Amino acid sequence: MSAYGGALSGCSDLSQLRRRVDGPNKRQCRRQLPAAQHATLPAEQTLPHRHRSLHQKAAKAFAPATIANLGPGFDWMGCAVEGEGDVVIAEACPDLPDGEVIIRSITGDDGRLPLVAATNCVGIAAIETIKLLGNVDCGVALTLQKGLPLGSGMGSSAASAAAGACAVNALFGSPLTKEQLILPGLASEATVSGYHADNIAPALLGGFVLVRSLQPLDLQQLLFAKGDLYFVLVNPKFEAPTAEMRAVLPKMVPMTSAIHNSSMGASLVAGILTGNAALVGKSLDSDIIIEPVRGPLIPGFAAVKAAANAAGAYGCTISGAGPTCVAVVDNPQLGQQVAEAMVKAFVQEGKLEVNSARVVKLDQEGARVLL
């Protein structure tokens, strides 16, 4: 891996992947791959003749909140942040048909999410993970503990999918890498908000992730080089479903706007790689394509953005599809001041109550097995 991060490249040739995973000389095959590259395969395919024995009776996994888009990085940039997230417990069920997935219970969703595995993001991720694992010798029951609000712009569905995939993988000894679990997560996300990886990739891998390509899957992990970087996340009591927020996006944009956003996206990457929080904030603040059409749908957004910047933030924008707003600062004390200003603007100008206001750092680990 270079000092600037690593490439995670997909592999669409199943026979090539079999050689990499099941080949006669596994060590030699692994040495031939660059250290920062990891093969993945389409979620609907499996590795035939693989039998996965149960490793433990239950496994518990956590996945963090994520910030997608980061202004001009629409659909190609995201990062994981510390603090709240979703927890999934996967339990082996010998009484179920081998490979079958059920959802036993969900808490923290006010009863809104379906318990049918095939229609729930955590269930879909689990089903697709089992397909990748191959032949398993039991069914799986899931318990989902929602720590992130629905429709919040903090990667709620991705956190469920990432934690679910990790927990199921852990039941069978974690033979799949986090990189391989991204495609089951993508299949899950596609049912909720579209086939994009800017939430699911950082939810699994942690840190900043740039999505260079989806087909084949090619992700770049970007390491924030040095210095301090904090995110102020303010989530109002207002729901912004991703599908509705996508419906307002322009089909065509002027060339000048495309050039501007390309420049700001490049500046965002430069800020991350050089550890320049100010440049990250200024770049994040400068989207002129997505934010102008989504912002008016979030009550008080313009006032919140102005208040954050007036309080000393380097920049402010919408987190994901919203309504959560994110600002960038370089110290937690300033972050608290910015958070207070943003909350005040939401209450006074947007006439909205606020669910939470937090100052958080990057989560560099991503999804992890707790037990």
C-alpha cells in the first residue's frame, strides 16, 4: 500500500478468481497480487464445491455511520465516522434449511422495517454473503439493533448491511475479506437507494473511500495524512428518503458547473491526502450541482450552512441525501460552537427540532466483529 492509500480492484472473471482463492498454490497467487488489491466477485455468484462449516453459534458485529458525497464527491466519495452505528447478531439455526436467513427481531426502528429477510437490507446482505460463502450447514437468524435513524443521511441502510454481512461471515470463521463483503452490501443498498458504494464501502473498510468504478468494482482508500479533522453532524427531526432526494437531481448540467465540481472534487482529494482540514472543508462546501437542488428540500438548510461557516467551520454541506448537515473543523472545542450555531439555525429558521448534534472523528476501522 502506498502512503496515499490502496486500490481495491474487482475481478469479473470467475475462473480467474477461483484460481486466486482455490488455486493449487495459494501463497504464490497471493504474492502475485499487489498488496493493496483484493479480488471480489459478483454477489450472485458463488465458489462451487465450497463447504463452510459453522465456526461459532452466534456472532455480533457493528458498523459505523458514514458521510456520503462530501459535497462535490457525489456518489464517488464517502467516509466512516466514530460514534453511533448499527449492531447485528447472527445466530446459527440448525432447524432452518441450510442457507436460509430469517430476521428474528429489529429494535430502534419504531416498527417500520420489514422482518422479511428478502425485503430488508440486513437480510439481503446476509443472503448475498451466504451465496459467496458457498454451501453452509445451517440456517441463520438475525437480530438488528438500529443505532442510526432511518432516512438520516448517515448511511443507516449501509450500516445494517455491513454489520449483517460481517456477522454472518464471522459465523463461519470469517473466510471472506471486508473487500469481498462490499458486493453483498451493494446488492442490499440497491434495493433501498440505488447501486452506489459511497456508504457501504466506508462502512465496511473505514476511513475515506473513493469509488473509481462500480463495474468492475475499483475502490481507493485515501489516508488522511496528518493533522486534526473533525466532523460536526447535526441531525434534525425531518426525514429525507434517498429515493425522493434523488428524484430532484438534474439530468443535464452546464459544462461550467461540471468543470467547477470536478475541480472541487480534486481539491477534496488533495485535502485528504495532504491532511489539510481547511481544504477539505472549503472543497466540501463548494458543490454547485447537487446541493442547490437538495438544499431547499431541507427546512432551514441555507441558514444552517451560513451559521456553521460564521461560527468558524471550514465548510458545511448535506451529509448523504440529508437531512443531516455536516461541517468540518480542526478541533473539538470549535466543533461544539459550530454545532450550537447549526442547532440554533435549524430551530429558528427551519422550525425543526434536532435529534442529535455530535462532533466526531474518522472511524478508521469500519465494520468489526464484537463477538
